Amino acid sequence: MKSSHSASHKLLFCSCLVFLFLAFVAPAGAADPVPAISPLQTESVPTAAINTGDNAWLLASSALVLMMTAPGLILFYGGLVRSKNVLSTMMHSLILMALISVVWMIYGYSMAFSSGNAFCGNPFTHLFLKGVGAAPDADYAGTIPAQTFMLFQMMFAIITPALISGAVAERIKFSAYVMFMLLWVTLIYFPLCHMVWGKGGFFNWALGGKIPVLDFAGGTVVHISSGVSALVFALMIGKRDGFPHQPMVPHNVVLSLIGTGLLWVGWFGFNAGSALNAGSLATSAFAATHFSAAAAALSWAAMEWKLKGKPSVLGAAAGMVAGLATITPASGFVSIPAAFCIGLVAGVVCYLAVTKIKAIFGYDDSLDVFGVHGIGSIIGMLMLGFLANAEVNPAIANTFKANGVAVSLAGGSHQFINQLIGVAFTAGLAVVGTFLIVKLVDAVIGLRVDQEDESAGLDLSQHGERAYNE
């Protein structure tokens, strides 16, 4: 095992690579201004006026999304692993609350939401959040301070890489994990966020994109990117020692159930907050989120009951999370009955992905990140292509223009193709980007703890602590 002194030098080397990348991708000159087109919300509002109700809702939503990481994801993932790895698994999410926040402040927000090109914003425009203050940015949300929008989006940037950690739990070096996450958010998350949600982004349907992909709250940006990356990472790092012959049962299902409840509540900020105001669209997204989760919990439990004879508590919890992940891209574009149908499909398909597909291919995605988040949001994105409803979100009827002519993005075969392109591109970027990042991290630091440390548990070998001292 390499010394911590050596690992710190390698992390410093990694940071230098990141900043060299930023210098390389930064546009050489000022980008052409992108015309301000109506953002996701349907209400027409003055761009200079701050609405205190909208601002309060977005600040509350930011707190709810952060709560999804801690304590939501921390408890959900922590309860699913063996007792000797609970602290290390929790640390994976906890450290990202600090690490990604700092990276977001320095250059991440700028890469995602400043003007640049169709694939990446200029990392130096808002370096150290320069120019991000009390004045609204009318391109994104005209009734809240730009700083509020920045904080809300930061919470998404924190939880997205944290989802990946579930796939490699119980065998990854902490130093390798930190290096991987730093590179992953820089090379995959920030550019993808710009492409889908940033002004002038290639897939941005509302702000001058080329291919109009509907993604209300993160089907591509959050769940498909993390889910597919999780699968690639799990395949490359290899299986846990003893998998699948030795039982690796959750050490505390109660913790996971508490985490599930916190995730469900926090998801209302995740999806309804993405309306970027406190109007009727937020209410619609809130309702769609709830009924999809309910439907998926029931369909997952029904599948398990039928095929295994008993519906497990943990299965119902997994179904809830699957329903939440699946409705995320569609939450602001579909009716309640459509959301319910999306949830029903999510519970069935994600259950089969976790129990059948995983068994067939034999990969060790420790906490089923790909089967729940990756597969779930692929379903949601594609079903949205047929179910997007202009009565729910009137902006999709006439915002996107091709050759100066308004094009409706309501459900149909044409929009399904757009969604499919967005899904395929996101998956491809995640596969290639993750493969290259993992190869680099393995060469510089090495991915796995040795067999002795894995047997002892990562709590002790990586952090010098035990969760339970008797």
C-alpha cells in the first residue's frame, strides 16, 4: 500500500492536470451572445424583479437537495454495506459535500452555466463565482438572485458523483476515489450540465440548443451519467473479494429505510425546485414525483412477491428510489396519470435489471446504481419522448425554433428520437470518459485496497476508525 505522502503528491498532480484541461478548453475569445429565450418556467416575469416567494422556495429546495446527500444517501448506502465498511461508504458522500462545493466555486459553475460553446462553458468567466451575485440571470431564472440559482445547481453537482460511489463500495482506495471524482465532475458532469441546461448548450431546448432534449431535473445530467459511469467503474475495478459466492447482506436495513424516506422528501426539492419558481409548474412536478415513486414501490413489491414469494421491505424501498430516478427527467413535462405509468414501468424494469440482468452478466455493482439510476432514467427519458404534454408545460409548444419556425416538443416519434439521441450521447460520454479516467487513476494511484485491507474493512484500513465499538 502506498504511503499517504505519495498519494497526496499524486492528487496534487491530478489537480494540475485539471487546471491544464481548463486552460485548454476555455474559449479563446468572447463567445457570441446567446439570445435570452424563455427558461423552463411558464410564467412571464420581469427580469429585474426578485420574487421573495420564488427565492424562498429555491433556497428551501437547495437545502432539500443537499439533504438527499446527507443524511439521505449517506444512510441509504451506509445501511446496505457490511458493518466493517459503513463509515468508509458514508465518507464517500460526506467528502463530496466539501470537495465538489469548492470545485463548483472555483470553476465548476462557470463551466456549466457561462457562455462558451455548445459543449462547455468558459471556466474563467465566473472563476471563484465572479459576477454571480444578487442580480438575477434572466437566461435561467429571472425572479431569483443568480447566487440562489448557483446554490441550487451546486447541490445537484454534489449528489451526482456521490451516486457512483455505491457501485465501487467496499474495495476502493479513498485517495483513488477522491482523484476519480475530481476528474469525473470536471470532464463529464460540468460539460454535460452545460450541454443540457446551459445557454447555448447542444441539447438545450430552451436556450438555443441544436437538438432539443427534454430533461427537467437530471435524467441525463444526473442519473444516466452516474449510472452508466458506475457500471463501467464497477467492471474495471473488479468484484469484491468473495462475490458472488459469499453472502454480503446489508448490515442495517433500518438505516437504509430512514435514508429512503429522506431521499423521497428531498426529491421534491430536486424535481419541483427545478421549475425555478414557486408557481403551478412546481406543483405539477411535485405531484408527478410523488405518484411515480408510489407506483414504482408497488410494482417492484408486486414483482418480488410474485417471483420470490415474499415482498421485502428493502425491495419496496428500492422501488421507491427507482420511481424517483425515473420520473426525474419527465417531472415537469407530464401529467399525473403519465407519471404514475412511468413509475409502474420503472418498478418492473428496474427490478429485472437488478435481479436478472446483473445475475446474467455477473458484474458487481455493489449497491445497484446502474440498475436503479441508470436503467431507471433511461426509461424515464424515452417514455418522456412520447408523453411530454404541452398542457402541463406550455413552453414546450413554441419555445424551440428550427430555422426561425417554432417546433412543438410535445410527445411523438420526433421527440422520442431527440430523447434517444440525448440518452445515447450521455451514455457514450460516460463510458468513454469513465474508462479513461479510471485508467489514469489506476496508473497514478491504483484503484483497490489490497486483499488484507479489504478483509479487515475499509473503515479501519482507510480511515482508522470503527463504526461500532463494543
